[in-house]
Amino acid sequence: MDPTRPQDEVPRKLSQKSGDNPPQNFGKNSGKTPARAGGRISADVFRDGGMAPRAEFWLAVRDITPLALGVAIYGLAFGLLAAQATMDALDIGVMGALVFAGSSQIVVVERLVAGAGALSALVAGLALNLRLLLVTASIRDVFAGRPLWQRLLGAHMTTDENWALMLATRARGVKVGYWYLVGGGACLLVTWLASTVCGVIFAAAIPEPKALGMDFAFTAAFIAIARSLWRGRGDLWPWLTSFAVVALAVLGGLLDPSHALVLGGVLGAVVASWNRQEGKQERGQEDGPETGPETGEKAT
């Protein structure tokens, strides 16, 4: 080797001959935040063109923290009212860890406080949670090819908040997926468990929660949840359908409130699906090229 030649010149020429791509630019505007060790990019930051699991997990925790603060507020309200159903901190903690669906838990406890049976409360909670089947189905690419335990964990950790946040992050061009979903869900789960248990403990120190107007907390929390689910005018007809069906069934004495919720939820989902299909057809007609009646070639 020629001692006067720089030592890195030969590897550089070999790399150029082999057709290797030049190092990627991870600058300020690249949209990626790789870890660095000794001035070099850590090899485990990106995998298969995306972010590494650990980095993706903690990015989700950071992004969802503002939403977690809102979850803590109605989690505290839920804990306060759950105490009226003679549920202690252990009951609420186990229920939250196994169910992890705030709206369903609120409905179940509300039905128990109202004197409904356990089966009726369970049916009402399950009916309200049916929407999560559609939510997880809409991100089935996130679960594709993963082992069963990861699919079960991901489905359990999926909520309205981290699902919407993941879609919004993807829309900004950041490649996130499974571990972003799980990281956001884990942050919300810890927040929900801590706030609900604190609510139960706090309620034990209050002799008469109704005297402070805390019996309205269920209603207030449910209104807050419903408001967070509203996405625009496209939700108007499904919501009105569900509301009208439940109101007619309950006020007319046709069905038990729990069964009326199931019927209203199913019919509202049917209307939402119909609206979605109509919207797809309209967009297809607007975006699709005009074709000739026989040849299928673009009309001129």
C-alpha cells in the first residue's frame, strides 16, 4: 500500500464501485431523529426502513402525553363514581387492566349504580366497545405478520386516542407502526389506572359525594368522551340514528336501556358504513378517468 495515499481512499473507491448508496442525510429537516453513539448513527435506530421499536415506543409516549392529561381527568371522575358501586381500588385496577376501555367501563358502572343486573351492564359495555373492531380492522397492516401474542397485545392497547394519533403521525410522513401504537396505549393505560384508583381512594374520604354534585361526573365524563370522538359532519347521521333509536326504545318502553344501546349502536354503525361507501363512490367518480364505452381508453 502506498504510504502517501490516505487510508480511507481505497475503501471509498471500493464502495463507489460496488454501487453502494451514499450515506443518508439525517439533517434537521429529514424528519428522523436517529440515536448517535460516538458521533455515529446507532445501527438499531431504524429497521426495514422504519424506526426501531424502542425509539418508536418512546416517541409515541412523548406525542400522546397531552392527550393522557385529558384521560386522567375523566379517569378521576370515573373512580369517584365507581366508589358508589361499592368497588374498591383493587376492583377498579383489575377492571381497568383487563378491559381498558373507558367509555365501556363508565357505562357498565353506571348501569350497576342504577340497579341493573351484571349481565345487562356487561351487554351495554360490550355494545359500546364494538367500534374497536372497526378501528383495529382499519389498521390491520400494523398487525400483519406478527406473532399471536403481539396481535393480542396490540388489539388490547388500541384506543381511539392512540389510533387517531398514529394515523395523524403517518399523514405527516413519519413511518410509524406497531410499537408506536403500543407505546401510546401503554402511556394511556398507566394514566387511566393511576387516575381511576386515585379517584376511588379520594371518594372513600368523602362521606357524601352527591352533596358535592359528583353524581354528575358520569354524565360529564361521557360527554367529554363523546366530544373527543366527533370527527365532523360525517358523523351527524350515524349519531342521530343511534340517539333516536335509543330514545324511542327507552321512552316507549319497548326495550331495556342496555338492549336499546345495543340496537342503537348497531344501526348507527350501519348508517356510518353506508355513508362511507357512498363517499368512496363519489370520490371514485370524481377522481377516475373518463373511459370510452367499448375500448376502455381515456376519452379525449
